[in-house]
Amino acid sequence: MSEKIPVTILGATGTVGQKFVRLLAEHPWFEVAAVAASSASAGRTYEEVARWRENVPLPPAIGRMTVRECTGILPGRILFSALDAEVAGPIEQAFASAGAVVVTNARTHRMERDVPLLIPEVNGDHLTLIDCQRETRGWKGSILANPNCSTAALALALAPLHRAFGIERLFVSTLQAVSGAGYPGVPSLDILGNVIPHIGGEEEKIERETRKILGTLSNGAVEPADFPVSVHTNRVAVVDGHMATVSVGFSRRVRPDEAMEALRDFRGSARVAGLPSSPTPPIEVDERVDRPQPRLDVDRGGGMAVTVGRVRPCPVLDLRMVVLGHNTVRGAAGQGVQIAELLVAEGRVDVGFDPEVSLWDLAAL
């Protein structure tokens, strides 16, 4: 690509917004043209208002940028949204209506009929939903959603098993890192030496989103996968990495070696596999008895690979296993960037525009 594509990050000062900044700072295709946040942060430099939490230095060029509000005129055809769900809806819709391609990490639009809920390796074909979205809503742009952080790892690990053997029943219990709650997140006296067996709305999101992602595209809509899902969610004293212990029932008894072969052999399409953010392989199987572990395995594939271990028979269903994914990379910003890469690779973003013409004014919306 001869010139990088300008992009804007909405909600750039938060945990996921900072991860977007880090991943996009030296991206081969994209260049951060603007960072935007609430009116309380607007007008000051990014380094002044962002309490930088990444374990690498803040990129100086982005640190010197003046933070803008999430309205009005913003550069770039692609917007990465790390906005809170409470405010994301109208802002993202306004930008999509005006011509932006919005890749959102918020839950707001995930389950809407015409919004693709994407894991590129799993359901890249769902990208065609944006054609229906533009037609029915009259938008020039579109909204594409990244799934819940636990769903992202879980559904990726389940996809090859569902395709090969047909999932009929699913039981999941998660152990979710504190970074999933943002910053400052969970109070230390609540989480240290403790496990909190409730994360508001999380169980319902995992149950619904997993079935949509593994569903079938038909007549401009997704028919959700037809199996029941039971989920328990727990917050644990881990910094990064959401783990899920999973029991799966299939249409027939599946041996562990069959399941591990399907997991190891799984790949996305050739186009997805060639994207800058795509790991090879997307799923790593670890047969050591005590793996995966967040501290040791969460950064595999640059945080984009999902690790599956302890694949063994289940005396209640058919198979049980442990799934680990990086919640702010595969489960948030990293997969958001990968979705945008797929849009560009598929020719669904007009990147040959004059940056001065690419500005849009939302004041009248």
C-alpha cells in the first residue's frame, strides 16, 4: 500500500482506546489522524488527558495530538470506536449515516439484525450484511461490531468443532481479567484474594453472541446456531486474559484427538490469513496438563491467537477443554483492527479519496 489510510479513534483515552493507539501507531496500512474523547478531554493534548497504561511508551506523535470531541468534523473514512455503550449508539449511527465505516467495540449494535458481529476467521462472510444495512437505513457508511471480549476467544475456539461435529449443547464458566472492567475498574479490596461471581450482563451477551457468530447467513440475515448455551461469569485477580472452562455436547461422541486435530487445522480464508493482524495459526493447542495460563500464554500470536488446552472427555457432555484469549487484543482492539483490515482487503472501503474531501460535518444530524 503506497500511502497509509487515515483513521480516527473514538473513546481514545480509555483502556481499549489506548490499545487501539498502541496497535495502530506503527500499523502498515493505517495511520492515526485524530483521537477523540469526551468534551472533558477535548482541547488538550492526548498525553495530558490519557493516563497511559500500556507497557510501551506512548507514541510521541499521538501524544502531541489535540484530543477532539466525538462530533463535528473528524478525518478518515474508518473510525475505531472504544466508546462506552451508554453513549456509543447515537454517535456511531451519526457517523455511519454521514459516510464513515465504524468498527465498534461497544455492545450497543451487536445483536441488531443488519449489523455484522465479526470474527474474521470464523464468519467473514457476514460482512455482506453491511449491504443490507446501507440499503435499509439509507446510510452512506456502516457499523461493524466486535463481539464481547470472552465471546471472541470462545467462539473462535468453538468454530472448528461446530463445523466438524455439530455442537448440540454448551456449558461455559469464565474467569475474566480485571482489565475487562476498564480503568480504574474493580476496587482492589473487592478483587484481591477474591473471586466475584457476577459480571453484569456478561452471561447473556456470551450466550446470544456466540450463537450469532456461529450462525448461518441467509437472505440478508443471520440464523443463529441452534444449540442451548449456559454461561457462568467470574471476575478474578488477573490483569489480562479471559479464560473459559468449557464442556461441549455434539451430535456424536467426539474423541479428544479428533477435536485437537480440528482445532490445529483450523484457518480462516486465504484473504483473512494474509491480513497484518491475523495470527498463524489462530488457535494454538497446548497438551501440557497445566496450560494455558494467562501469565504464560496470553500474548501468543501478538495477543491475537487463542490457546486451547486440557482437551479431554466429559462424563456429562462429550468433551471439555480450557480456552484462553487476550481480552483487550483478540477480544477488543486487535480484532477491531483486523476487521478494518478485512474491509480494506475486500475493497469495501474507498481509500482513494482526498483527505480534505473525506471530512464530514455532523452538526446538522
